[in-house]
Amino acid sequence: MKITLLQTDIHWAQPEENIMQAERMMGQNVGSDLYVLPEMWSTGFATEPQQIAHEEADNIALCWMQDAAHRYNCAICGSVAVHLSDGTYRNRHYFVDGRTGMVSYYDKRHLFTYGHENECYTPGRDKLIVNYQGWRMLILTCYDLRFPCWSRYATGSEYDVIIIVANWPESRQEAWQVLTQARAIENQCYLIGVNRVGDDSKCHYIGGSVVVDATGSVVSRASDREETITVTLDKAELVYRRTKFRVLNDRD
């Protein structure tokens, strides 16, 4: 499966600009099966979402994801700040399959209390594992990366790939590098991690979007600027690694 990581410099509270940017980057990398955007890719990381979150009934970011996934005959994922009809706000990670029209979503479980995300957003309760083109994908968002029990490969929660989207700042970049490799190693899976670059009012971001294989080896890592990475995941290689070194059979 061919995957393109879209490491973007997000325009603050300008969804139209961010949609145009994502469209341009996809157009320059036609032919992938899946495109992955960062956390809150359409607005920037909004801890006070009242004036910035997309309304559930008028979510232009999701509408674009559905349209683009259909036009490019692919899937697209990334998280969006959403205001639901029940009055709650969610950091919602959408997975849109343009080949079937199916839209799945995961509401971020671990809200970033250090950045006050928990004061306005409601955490999710359920994991999401998407089946796409024969691959089982665990969908996560940013701070979830620090909580290995939540992402643990387990009976009833088997998967092949972790996809995590983030706004992970430069000040904690070393943790991003270590933890993305750790999650891949301990779950013997691929990990796709997409971070942003640029600045918002509080943080500076230097990207480092990454693809890690089941041994913890970095397949590809982005620089500190806006760019794309395209990789092809090898299912036979993953099965070989899991068969040769049966770590997952000894899990608790």
C-alpha cells in the first residue's frame, strides 16, 4: 500500500487556505492509496474552539476530505476540531475511504491537559481500527502517543499499522522521535506519524513526520519544512517479521 504523509504549515483559523494547501500537495503526489494530514490540519491546534471549530452540520473540512478522496480514488485521514449538535467539542480524527464512501472517526482519548485541551473538549471512549485494502490500522491522535496501554496490540484489537497525527512542538521533539519508534517496536507494526511545521501563538513546530517499521527502524523521516513523504508498506515483510520473531504471542 502506498501512503503519502502531508507535513503542512497550518494557516491559523483559515480552513479554506489549508484545504487549498492540502489539495495542492495531493495533486503533486497523485497515485497514493492513503494521504495523511496532521492534527487539526484545517485550523491549527485550537484549545479555545468556540470561534474556530467546524460545526457538525457544516464541516467544510470533512466535505473536502470526502470529495478529494472520491476524486483521487483513495483514502484521507487527519483530525479536525468539531462542534457537535449536543454542544460538545471533539478533536475528531476522520478516516475517509473514497472508494467505498465510508467515513469513520476517532475522538481523541487523551486530551492534552498541559495545554488546557481538556477544558473545552470532550474525550473519546472508543478505539478505532480501520480495515483498508487488507491492512488493519489503529487511529490515534498526538498525546495518545504517550500512553502505550491505550495503543497496545491485544486480542480483539489486532492491527498492522498505527496512524498518529499530531501538533507536536519542537520543545518535545526528542520524545516524538523516541515514542514513535517505541510504539512500533512493542506492537511489532508499522507506524505512520504525521506532524506539522511552522508556528502558532504558543509553539514552534519542526515536523519530523516519520514512517517506522516493525523493528523500530526509520523507513523515512521528514525535515523541518513543509513537505511530503511517500512510502510503500510491505505486508509480506510485516508478516515475515511477526512470524520469525513472535513477540506478540508472548504479550500479557
